[in-house]
Amino acid sequence: MSAFKTIHLFDYDILASDIGFLQTGSKSLVNTINQYSYIMAEKDPGFKKALQDADVLLPDGIGVVVAARLIEGKKIKKVAGADLHYYLLSKLQEEGGSCFYLGSSENTLAAIKKRLNGEFPAVRSGFYSPPYKPQFDEADNLGMINAVNAFKPDVLFVGMTAPKQEKWSNEQRDQLNANVICSIGAVFDFYAGTIERPGQFWIKIGLEWFIRLLKEPKRMSRRYLYYGFPFGLMLLRETIRRPFRKKQHNS
């Protein structure tokens, strides 16, 4: 994996360049961070460690992009899990590589397989739907690891919702016979078509979150409103402190 730029923000080294450096033949763990995962990680040390241990941490949220600008004076671009997914599939299509989808339901995985075969016919794919439960036991973990390792994918997509997917990937990374391991959560549903992602217009103007909130108010209100409020307060506090930190640094 070639060199790439990062910005140190919130105790994390977050990607500050595009994802063109990622190679499917290199070992790497890729995760994403947004305002929701940041607040969650402050309360969950295992989740925070998983995000910090990632080889690449993508700014998958407009809140993180705004924070980088206000707190550090740096302009970075949002890179969503869906962007990562499309980039890696395109690479695998060119290279004749393979990917494995670990997570979600059998129906969702079947829809992914159908679309994948039509859009990326050169990509060899594997699928495994783990048990739906809050905590995996040793037998569950072994079943997932064996399924992945039997296939030996260039890219492993993990979709079990945060923070379970990030923690599981980080804990099992050394046991997995896969090159790029990335936790992309909702992308499984987006690609399967079970949840519709907002259009490019809303994505480009930074309001993808707002459209998702309108479409799924019950599920998204906790993520964007309940967790958004403490994130906003933190952002305001750090923005106010910035001139004083800069003054101390220059003195």
C-alpha cells in the first residue's frame, strides 16, 4: 500500500486524500468514522481501539469534514463506505479478483450477488450470513473465519452494523485470509436495493444525512439527532479553543 495523507483529529488519523492508493493485493484494515461512531467510541473503548487500529480510516460523514475545517483548518473530502465499495469492485473487475460479503441476511446477500454478477462479471464472489445475535460465541467466529478462509478473497466486505463489525474485524484480522478488510455496514443494503441511498445531488451538497433522516426517522433520529447534539457541542468547544491552541503553539 503506497503512502497517503492523513489528518490527526479526535485522537484518530483520518484519511485526507482520495482512495486511489488502495491496492487489493496489500494487507490492510479499512474502517470509517462519522459523528455517530465518534460519540459511540467515546463510550466504548473496544470500538475506539478498533477505529484507531485501522490502517485506513475514512471520513464518512459531513460532521467529520466540517470538524477538520473548523478545528484544524484542513479541507478534506467525505469518503463514504459506498465510495470505497465501488472503488474496490472496479479494481477487482480490472484485475479479475475476488471479494467476500460477510454479514446481513440470506435475502440481502442474494440480491447483492445478482447485481454484482451483472455489473462486475469478472469478479469472483463469496457470501456468508452469520447468526443474528448481539454477541458471537466461539463457534460463530470459527464458522465465519472458516468461510472466509476457504474462499481466500482479495477483499472482504463486513456488514454487521457498527460497532460490532469494526470490533469483530479488528479482533479477527490476523485469523482472516483476506487482503483488504473493510467494514461498510449499510452499503450491503444500499447495493442490494433493500434501502435506497439518497441521490448524488444530496450527497454533493452534504445533505445525504438529512434525506436518510426523512426516509427512516425512527432509525436515523438516534444517529443524527441524539448523537449529533453532543458532537455539535464538542465541535463548538474545540472551535473556540483553536485560536488559543494556535497561540500557544506559536509562542
